[in-house]
Amino acid sequence: MSDPREAEVRKLVREALDRALGPAPGAPAARAAPHPAAAPAPAAKPAAAERRVAIGCDHGGLELKQVLARAIADELGWQVVDCGTHSTEAVDYPDFAAAVGREVAEGRCARGIVIDAAGIGSTMAANKVAGVRCALCHDDRTTLNAREHNDANVLALGARIVNRGLATRMARLFLTTEFGGGRHARRVQKIMALEKR
């Protein structure tokens, strides 16, 4: 059980994120003072099956994985499927990136997140799983682009590259940003067609 100070900090962070990014679809409303501007219409709730995210890491990403898994479950209400690892004992990142990729590609999870020290190796490994579009992101802009333009279904993070706060915000953006479609859909189809060659 988290201590009261941690709960209060989480509440304040959720309120700040809601003010900056708007409330996450399906997230419990933060109890903040009403904003003077009119609130946007609530987004439609995704089906329960769509609110599952697979998350995996190597030993270098363990601490960040634990932070993100807790934030995703507590603040967004998504079900988190933990693909490991569960200790700081040295392991091989391709094993865990592939496990996350399979959860997404086989439809058991709508999205995935993979973490290692730099994020590069896990990106490469996840993208070897047919049906995965894994994007290594470093900030809000790359995360939004990955979702809006590329319909990325797996986010890769480097635990030594992005700090906890930024990573948490990026995970939230990744899980709540819709694909833009339109001209981008044709390009994503061409990306996916490369797997068939």
C-alpha cells in the first residue's frame, strides 16, 4: 500500500497532467478546481479488451518499468500485462521485447511498452515480430508523431535516456493518442507490406 504522501503526489501529478493534456479517456476525473475555459467533450471509452498494455524490460529497465506499470494502472485504469523481467539479474532484452511484441501482434494487448538502458536493442527486437510497429521515442513530440502518423503499437524507452516523469508522460500520450489515419494510413500499410516480402 502506498503511503499518504505518495497518494497525494500522484493526485497532484494527475491534476497537472489533466490540465496540460486533458483528461485521459476512461481515467477517473481528478478533483481539481474547474478550469474557466469550457471543458472538451469526453472521448468515447475504448472497449475493455482495448485497455490492455504489455510491458517488458531487461534488468536496466526494471525500475522504470515498475514506475510505469503502477502509473498506467493507477492513473489511466489500463490493465498491465507484465512480461518481465522481475529482478536486476542480467538478462537479454530481445527475450522480453519479443514477449511484449507477441502480446500485441496476437491481439491480447492493444499496445506495448519495452524498456532497456537505451531503448535501441528492444526496438530492433520488437520490430522483428510480424505486426509490431515499435517506435523509440525520447520526448512528447516523437511520441505523438509515432501514434498520430505511424500508428505505433509498441513504445520503446531508454531508462538511461528519459527520466521517470518524462517517461510517465510519454506513456500516457502513447496510450491516449489516436492514429490520425488519412494519408498516414496508406504509409502505414506500405510499412506493414514490407513484412510480406
